[in-house]
Amino acid sequence: MNPAIHTYRARLAEAAERAGPDRAITGRILAGELRAEHRKALGVRDRHAAALHFHHGWSWTQLCTEIHGRPNKVAQVREAIEKVTPPRRVSAGRAEEAFKIAQVDVRELWALYKQARALANEPAVAASPDADVVLDLPDVPIARLEAAAGQLETTNRAYADAVEARNRAAAALTKHAGWSNRQAAQLAGAAVRDIYPHQASAPRSEADPELVAERAGEVRRLAALRAALTRARDGAIRELSASMGPAELARLARLTDERVVQIRDAA
């Protein structure tokens, strides 16, 4: 049996003991890793199946029955096996033993993958994303508006950089670690279309699911800060709108006059 299976069992057991968002995030990490391991195990199994067919005369029906438990997917089995190169010829007994060990690995990894996916899909009970955001803003409305606008510009730039870094690391998982686009995007909290532009240049050094989860957390933190600063800015605009015109408010808020009017009238 693949020794990695025992490691994944232990990691799943540990993940199951966690609570809150950490449980689902760990489940996503494990699901992505296990899906990639399962695909590799399928390749190994298919190569040993090819050895039985081409070296020892096993029929497609016989192989299909061994792999799926019934002979109803012969065309699918044949297509997969004809794509691989069998290992060097060994005795029929050794070839059959290698095939059966590989088949056990495939089944074990798939079962573990389903467990991890169940953890990943559990609803996480968490606080509001910006529940822990504490703003350091002046009490005086004009000063508060200027400070919120300045901090928001800085935060927007940091947010854009964090999203770029997160998407690049997610793309590295798909390019170098065998993750599917959907699973990498799910772990990153991104859309699949967000990671496509980075796949060609994603560095191998960033193909780390823990790094993706860390960067996704930074994106969430900055998104919460942006939301809190935006509310503070908009609240100050409305507070000052009775005594100041849109043009002056726009200068303080670093917005257009039209946007200031929209914020003011949305109160």
C-alpha cells in the first residue's frame, strides 16, 4: 500500500477534530491533494493493467471486471489502458500482484478523497468577515473622512496585490501539483477564471496549498478592512453633506462629484 495513505488518514482524523472555518479549509487542502494522488494512482494501476493485457493475455472484459466489479465499462477501460506504457515484463504472478496492490491504492485514495470533500463542503459557522476590524479614525467628521479615504486607497492597492498573489499560488497548484482548476479556486476563494491568466508563469515554489490558504486569508482580511473603511467614508460624507457641497466632499473623499452624490442620496 502507498505509504502516503496512512499519512492522509492521520491528517483527516486531525482535521475532523477541528471546528469552524479551519475544518473546511483543511478539508479543501486535503481534497485537492488526495484528488491529485488518486489521479497518479490511476496511472500506476492502468500501467499494471496494461502489463496483464499485453504481456499475459488478460482480456478487456477481465480487466474491466477487476477494476469496476462488473464488465460494463470495457470501452472506457480499454481507452485508458491503451494510453499508457506497461512496465517491463515480469512473471504473471508478480504482474497480477502489482496490479491488485495498485487497485487497492486507487480505492483507498478515492475513499479518503470523499471524506476530505465532505469536510470541505461542511457549512462553516463563522463571525461576520469584518467583525474583528478595528478602525483608527478621528472623531471629527472632516478629519475622519480624509483619514478613511487615505487608508482606503492604501488598502485597495494592498488588496489588489494580495488577490494577484493568491491567484498565482492557486495557479501553481494546478500547474505543478496536479490540482484541478475547480479545487484550487475553491481553496483560494476565487473563481476558476481568476487563476487562468497565471497558469503559464506560476512558479513551482508556490505550489503549496498552505500558502494558498494563507494568501486567501489575507485577501479576506483586506476585503473586510476595505468594507469597514468604505462604510466609515460614506458615513462621514452623509454626515457632512448638510453643510458641504459635493465638490468639496469629493476632494476630501478622493472621489468624483457624481459618486459623492450617489453616496449621499443612498442614505
